[in-house]
Amino acid sequence: MKLSDILNSASKPLYSCEFFPPRTDKGEENLWNCLKELQAINPAYISVTYGAGGTTQDRTKGIVTRIKDETGLSPVAHLTCVGASKDELATLLADYRAAGIENILALRGDAPEGMDRFEAAAGGFSYATDLIAFLREQGDFSIACATYPEGHPESKGGVADDIRYLKMKQDNGADCAITQYFFDNETFFRFRDQCEKAGITLPIIPGIMPVGNFEQIVRFSSMCGAVIPAWLHDKMTPIQRELDAVKAMGIELAAKQCRELLEAGAPGLHIYTLNKPEATIAIHRQIKDLL
Ligand SMILES: Cc1cc2nc3c(=O)[nH]c(=O)nc-3n(C[C@H](O)[C@H](O)[C@H](O)COP(=O)(O)OP(=O)(O)OC[C@H]3O[C@@H](n4cnc5c(N)ncnc54)[C@H](O)[C@@H]3O)c2cc1C
């Protein structure tokens, strides 16, 4: 089903999940088991990342096609500008159309490994705003985009830049935005208010990262610019070697965060699953009265 139709017809907030394409057969088997388990909570859509830095791209196509054909879930294929010319992107989008894939999360992407900053490919795009405009010309896709309540690490003008570019993404044809993960809801609420003042009307769906391994989240956050607040450090640092305790605490904190977001009118929640179903299902269980 198209993302725009899912969003327009929703009478309650949406609960959706993100996966990455595994690199091994065992990882792939784990992914399908995970998706089977998640069917019990009927996620509104499943998004599949497009190899960070331009890797695992073919796997994204294979996985979203299989999700559509075999699970009855609605897939969203992430797509980046990394390493691809317009012609190459057009070929991939033709494949998606032929496979009946209707939803694309359009991103610029990050620099591939070994490069210290993003550079557009020859004949390619420099920004997600351009990719979104191109996607609109390429067929009847429903388009999601990314946004950053704490500011994208490369945004020279801080969050104000991100709001300006989000408005451009909306004007160029994005149907909704999914945020980078954050841990302090106040940041999201401030961002949402500023977006509203800037004329942004598309649904802004908070991205939620349940902490399952604190050291890993500290590492991710240093790369993507997400802030780890002092209160989270204080809770996690004393238990960080006890993985079961971290996971349990991660679920409790994420469920509390999700509840507060939904009670304050968030149109949905997008869970970064890291290809593990347990936290996603446990959080859903705790907030299902609001979904
Ligand atoms: C929900 C979500 C999903 C993601 N999925 C993936 C994935 O599958 N694969 C992957 O590799 N990465 C993924 N990422 C990471 C993303 O690729 C990086 O954050 C990347 O650095 C920026 O991508 P973007 O689409 O937000 O870029 P853009 O919106 O293009 O922004 C990049 C930078 O350029 C600036 N900018 C934006 N538009 C313009 C413009 N028109 N003119 C001048 N400056 C501009 C922005 O301020 C920002 O600093 C994801 C991120 C999120 C939040």
C-alpha cells in the first residue's frame, strides 16, 4: 500500500519499523524470522535502508520486493544519491515500478567509507531535495524524507537550516518525514513547533532508537550527531556491561518516550529495530492503547 494512502487513511498514530539489509545468509534468515514475529503487531510499513555509504544496495531491492510479495506488509525502500547518476537512479526506479514498489525514503546519504565528505556522483544529485524532485518526475511513488530535530551534523546554520530544507523537501513532493533518533522529547516538540511556523504541514514521524547496547548507541550517536543526554548516561553507564539490564532499561525508556510523544500528538513512531524484534514488540505492548 502507498505510504500517502496509509497516512491519509490512518485514524490512529502509525507504528512502523526500520531494517537494514543483512550481509550474510544467517543475517537474512534472522531478518525473515524477525519480520514474521513483527506481523503479530501489524506494523503500518517496513522501511529497508540503502547501504550506508552506498553498500548493500541490491539487497535493499531484493528485500523490499520479497516483503511486498511474501508478507502482506507495506515496504518502503530507502534510496540515496551516493555513487549514482540520474540515469542509474532512473533504471533502479523503473525496476521498483515494475516490481510494484510504491514507497521510497529519499536521502542524500553519507560519504562512502574512505571518503571524509559526501560528493555528488558525476551526473548525480547533491541533496535529498533534488532526489525528491526527480522522484516526482519518475512515476507515482509516495515519498518519505529524513529530518533532524537536533540538526544535521553538516548543517552550518543549525536546526534553522534543517527546517528550511525540510520545507523544500515538502515543496518538492515529500509526503512525510521521519526523524533521526533523539532521546529528549522537548527537542522534538520545539522542532515540530518551528516547522509548523515555517509552513511545514507534512507528518513528522519521530524515529525511536531503543537502547539495546549502550556502547553501540554512543558510537552511532557520535557518527550521526544525535545527542545522548546526561540523564541517559547516568542511567546506562552503571549497567552497560549487563546487556539484559540495558535491554530492559532501553525498552522501559523508549516506551515512556513513545507514550509521551503519542500523547502530545505525534502522527506515528518509526522504530529503528537494528534487525531485532524484541524491543519493538515489547514497546508496542506497552503503548498499544494509544495506537
Ligand atoms: C530516517 C532516516 C533514514 C536514513 N536511512 C539511510 C539509509 O538507508 N542509507 C544511508 O546511507 N543513510 C541513511 N540515513 C542517513 C542520511 O543519509 C544522512 O543523515 C545524510 O548525511 C543526510 O541525508 P539527508 O537525506 O538528510 O540529506 P539532505 O537533506 O540532502 O541534507 C544533507 C546536508 O545538506 C544540507 N542541505 C540539504 N538540502 C540542501 C540544499 N537544497 N541546499 C544546500 N544544502 C542542503 C542539510 O542541511 C544537511 O546538512 C538515514 C537518516 C534518517 C534520519
